[in-house]
Amino acid sequence: MALTEQNLTTVRTDFSEEDIPRVMAELDRITTAETMDSEHNRNNAIGAILSLSKGDFEELKNLVTAAKTDFRDVIYWWYLENKKATHPE
């Protein structure tokens, strides 16, 4: 399945040229069947994974595995991380 242009840009920006093929293969493990049959949900989960992994392939793999169990977890973790960054307590 194809990534959104924004997610593709993030992959190209955050990961080395050598890592891009294995990053793409890892992200392709997430299917719409695991995201409530929604390409929109899949794209949101991938965006969250890319943001949370910060260019670390091992972290990306761990997040993909978590998303395959429940994609909403990675979206929620991204939300918490984003909230913490924009609204420190």
C-alpha cells in the first residue's frame, strides 16, 4: 500500500538512504485490516509511528509491532507526546 506524500517525506528526511527500503517494508506490515479497514486510520498510525520513532529503525519496528496489535495505541502515544511538548505541566 502506498504511503501519503507527507509520510514519504518524513521517511526520506528522518532515515538514511540505506534504511529506507527496510523502513518501507516494515511500514507495509500494517494493513487496513488492522486499522478497522480504514486507509485513513492506517495513514494516521504510520504518521504517529514515524513521529515517535524519530529516525530510529529499532524503535520503528517496535511501534509497528504495537500498531499491529492495536493501532490506536501508537496514535494515543503520539497524542501524549505531542501534548507534553506543546503543553508542559
